[in-house]
Amino acid sequence: MPTPEPAMPGSIQPMRATTGATPTDDTGWAYEMKWDGMRAIAFCDRGELRLASSNGNDATVRFPELAPLAPSLGVNRVILDGEIITFAPDGRPDFGLLQHRMHTSNAVAAAEGAAAQPVVYAVFDILWLDGIDVTSVPYLERKGLLGRLVEQGPTWTVPQPELGSGAALLTAVADRGLEGLIAKRTDSTYEIGRRSSAWRKLKVRRRQELVIGGWLPGEGNRSSTLGALLVGYHDPSSGSGSGPLRYAGRVGTGFTDRELGELLAALAPIARDASPFDPPPPGPVSRHARWVDPTIVAEFAFAEWTADGVLRHPSYLGRRLDKDPSRVVREPSP
């Protein structure tokens, strides 16, 4: 009897990069763009596409324009890793424009979004092919396999890495107002579900994912809505599990009127009486705060961390429904 074909894995936790400095010696390093979008694993099974966010949620219905990717591969059964992005009119990736596409769960609304603001899937890795796990194959070999299998398409691309010249590339990225680079060891394997120093985030702008633990009512022309979010991160070095939620400050800028309304609607069902932060925020903040269960992740830009561990000049960028709040930690300074 013929040997049964191995089953395709049902879920995969993506490999993650650490935050670090540009390598002083480029030997053995490759550089890719750090895309400002939504990480997604693509399960392509004989012409059918299933997309999963980095925390395992099914995202297929949100991006119907990516469906042709799977049939373009022929009969191959393959698992890919990449980033879903959308572009502003100036040609730069824009996470804000992706926000409403990420939150769509209705097929009709998703189709309308695809027509109005289409996305592109930047495919940067291959993890599994026709029953064979290729995560143990070195990075450059995986990139070669990926390039031979996936051709550029109308809504997907296969960006090629640059070998060496990391400092010059980062300067060019900064000049264009882009987010940064990912440096990857050319001999690195794909470490499922791990944050590895073999991949290194080189950021131009400082950004941090944080968990929303409460909010403050607005004042003045925002007296009827949200004034600021109260945010924090988990401290795994203290306590068990993901660790306590540490307060990281309040964020009152970066919101559109539409996002303010959607945030209030999302926060209302998870209201709670007590602060989720340990220790609680300072008295003036705590006295006026409306607390919520720490289940929503958002991304913020900021200038720096202060000496007492809060964000300086933070600005809201958008919610991250693709992120697990229990895994949100403070990223080290580069």
C-alpha cells in the first residue's frame, strides 16, 4: 500500500526577532525590510488558502484578494510566513490604513475593503512543503526554495534579502521614513514559536506593543469620549506565567474620531472594577481611571522610556488583534 501523505500542521507559531543594534561585522548576516503590517502564516493546500495571524486566529475572510496565492502554486501543499501590508499614496507601508481591514469579519465588507484598499502579502519564509518540514534548513537555502516556488503575483511579493551593508541600508531606510530592517543570520534555522537573537530588529522609529488596562475620560472637545489610554506590559521576571502587568503610561494622541468610537465600543464589554496593573498607576491617574480587562493589544510610537519606566511622548498607532496580550513584554532598547 502507498505511504499516506503526511498531514499539514494545523497551526504554527511564528519565529520572532529580538530588538538589537546593527551588526558591526556584516559577515553571515542578511537584511530584509521590517514591514509595518500584520504577520500572517499562509497554509496553501491544493489551491485553497487559509491565513492565520501570529496568535493563531483565522484571518482568511479579511483578505479575499490573497486567495489566488494558493492556486498559483499548482498542486503544492506549502506553509509560508510573511507580512500583510497596505501602502499609502506615497508608496510607504501604512499600518493605519490596514487597521480597518484587520478588524473586518464580514465577507461582504472584506470584499469592499479589498476593492477600496487592497493589501499585499510580503512572503519572506517557507516552513513546510509537500509533507516535509523545512524549518531546520538554513535561512539562505529556505530563501532559495521560496524563490523557486513562489512567483510575484498581483497581491503578493517575494522580497529578496540584501547580504551585508546593514548600516548603509538602515540609513537609506531612515531617509525614506520607513520603520527599519530585520537582520537575519544566513545560517539560521526557523525556530517555531521562539524569539531568537538569530533574527534582529533594527528600528528607525521606536515602537512598542502594549496592553490596554484602562482609560481616562476626555476633556474639552473630547469630554464625551476617550481622553487617554492607560497601557502596560507583562514583566516575566516577576511572578509566574506571563508575569504582572506593569504600568507604562497614558497615551492621548494619534486617534481619529472613528478610532475613538471603535475603541470605546471595544472597551465597554471588558470593564472591571479594579486596576489590572501591579502596582497601580499613580494616584491622580487611578482616581479618574476606568479599568478594563487587559485583553486588547495596541501599538504605539514614542520618543524614549523615562527613568521611572513610562513612555515619553507616546502616540497611538492602532490595535493589534493579531497579538496575544500575555506575550507583550517591554522590548529592550537597541
